[in-house]
Amino acid sequence: MANPRVPYRLSSSRPPLPALDGKRILAHLVVNVEHWRFSDPMPRSILTPPHGRETVPDVPNFSWADYGMRAGLARILDLFRSRGLPASTSFNAGVIEAYPEAAAAMRDAGWEFIGHGMHQRALNHAEGGEGAVIGEAIDRIAAFTGVRPRGWLSPGLRETDDTPDILKGLGIDYVFDWVIDDVPSWMTTRNGPLLAMPYNLEINDSVIYAVERHATGEMSNRLDHTLRLFEREAQSATRVLALGLHPHLIGVPHRFHELERMVDRLSASPQVKFVTGAEIADWYAAHEPAPPP
């Protein structure tokens, strides 16, 4: 079986999509704001333990993430505010209690909140069951922001066989886990169509710096090459360009200039419009409506 949720088709054979407000490159800034619990093993590490023996509490690796929530996120908020840029946060609902000032700052900045679980922990390890955890995360975000989230990005993009069905059943409109094209695609679920949204894995600071461990500059380099190709393709096709950002990675002093350079490079392109997830989803659904359930 090929993709069990999205029928296969070449991107070049898809019906042409119109520009959005005259722009054919839709840039989506997605800041992953996560709650790494001090009492749990860390989801990822920068410093391996002596003799390979994991310890809890893991002070150095917890502090790595905690720095991002204190210093890195403050820089990102200030940068986007100064440039007047819209953004989305894929948001662990546990942040509301763990980092209340950060949660309020993103809400007050008008960022779109995308569900991202309760804590940074894979859904197949969800305490109380996957559906209950997803539902609780959505409900807490809705109560905090006054807006029920429409989008979802699973922790680590890891799903179970049932995740899309659960998400759609709970009222989620679009999900960022299925990174299969440069424009959205309709997915099938037991509860009706769900939109798979682009989320460029290889222009993601976690992949580049925490997994592949490249030197500073690689993310900006990849963006330059991607944008050049998209600018050429934009003569006839619309593209979505999502930047996955983490405060403890792109927000550190030796990398932050990269983020400044990337948003300025995007802003300088006559083809680029900065958008949120909801804007992408509504634009796409208006021109390629959901298939019948």
C-alpha cells in the first residue's frame, strides 16, 4: 500500500492554485513551544550522560530547553513584533501553567495556537489514552485563548494509526504531521476529510541542528536554495514554505542572526506573503473543497 490516507498524484498534475493576495509563496513561521517536564527523561539531548547512563532529573538537557523558554522565545517575539510578522505556535498546553508569561505573550501577540499535545511526549505514550490527551490539550488552549484550535502538530510528528480519526472527531481541521507536498492535501479519516498541511522537515532547526548537528548557517543556506526554486516555480504554481522553529535552537545568540536573515530574505521576495495555518487552510479549501465523506 502507498499512503493509506492521501491518494497518490504527482504534484505537477494537480489543478493550478491561484495566488493569495497576489502572492504565490506562502511563508508560515511555526514556533514550537514545548513543556519538557523536569521529572521526566528529556525528549532530546545536547549533552550525553557520563557512561551513557540516563539520569532524572537531567539538569543540563532540561536547562537547554528552559533557556529557550526564557531567552530564546523573548528574542523571537521581539523580532516578529518589530517586523510585523504573523506567526503560529505549535503549543504544548502544559506551557500555560509551566510558563504562563510566555503563553500570555504569544496570545497577546496574536499568534495562532496549534495543538501540540499536553507535554513534549509522543502520543503513543499518552497517559490516559491518546484521545483524552488530545482533547484535554485542545480544551485547555481554547479556555486560555478564547479560540478553539483548528490545527494540530503531534509531538515529534509521531502518530498512531488512530490519530487522524481522533483529530477530526474532535473538530481539528488540519494537521502538520504528513509532510508530503508543497501544498495542502485532503486526507481520509473515519470522521470525514482532514487537511494535511505542508511543514518543511528539512528547513526545521530541530532536524538541522539537534538531529543532523550541522554548523550554524545551514538552515539559512537551505532556505536560500528553497526560495530560489520556489520563486522560479511561482511563475505558474503556488507553494507553501513553512519554517519550523524552536526557541532553544534558533533563539540562541550564535544562531539568532540566521532567523533575522531568513525573515528579511523572505520579506524581500516579491512573491512571498507571510501567513498563519488558518489562512493557508481557508485559501486551499476555497479552491479545492473537501471531497465528500
